[in-house]
Amino acid sequence: MTSRILFVCLGNICRSPAAEGVFRALDTGVEVDSAGTAGWHVGTPPYGPMQAAALARGYDLSMLRARQFGSSDFTRFDLILAMDGSNLAEIEARRPEGNMTRVQLFTDYAPETGMDHVPDPYYTRDFDGALDLIEAAARGLAARL
């Protein structure tokens, strides 16, 4: 049974905190958190434009703070979901030998979108498009729990 899920992106200021906030709002009873593979933004809140776009949809991300993904996350979580292939590769590179924690792409839960990753809105500036994809994947994930 999946009871603890970690969402992971690059900096933990756009995609993964948005996924955490969206999934929390679904009230599945599953413990969720988010992290970034890079440590540039540790301790900072989500990026302002992402917070604004999320808040417009009813998701308050203001209480979240960025943290860096670490190998201990493999024992703390039952499922680790990466926002893109680069994040997935970085997560796998940190996997402790013998660990069997499931790691996959978040978009695996939204096959109807035809997307194999959540584009980074920090670069694309498409915060609403990222949220559309995150909401679809969150609904798909919740339906499979």
C-alpha cells in the first residue's frame, strides 16, 4: 500500500511543490512531500508566479519550503515521482544499493495528456499549463491508490 509519496523536480520551487499542494487538496489520506534534486533554493518558498497561479485555482503553497532530495528519501517514502526524465535519472543515481522503492514519472498517471514530463514553468513561463498537467496526473494517481 502506498502511504507516503514524494514529488521531485529540479529546484523544488515550481513543479514538485505544486504537485504536493494539488495532491494534498485531493485529501486522499496519503502523506506527501516534495523535494528538488538541486539544492539552490533550500529553505525558500515556491516561486512567486507558481504560487499565484496555484492560488488562483485554490491551492495555497505559501507554507511550503524547498528542500533537497537525498538518499534517505528512499526509506522515508513508498513512491517517488519525478517531473521529468532528467530528475528521474538523478533520483536513480542516488538510490542506495538494494533499495526497491518505486520511482517513476508523475506523468505516468496522466497518459491521456500525451506528455512524458511536466515542462518546467520556471523556464517556459506556462504556469497554468504545468498546473493542468499536474492536476491530471494527481487525479490519475489518486484513482490508482
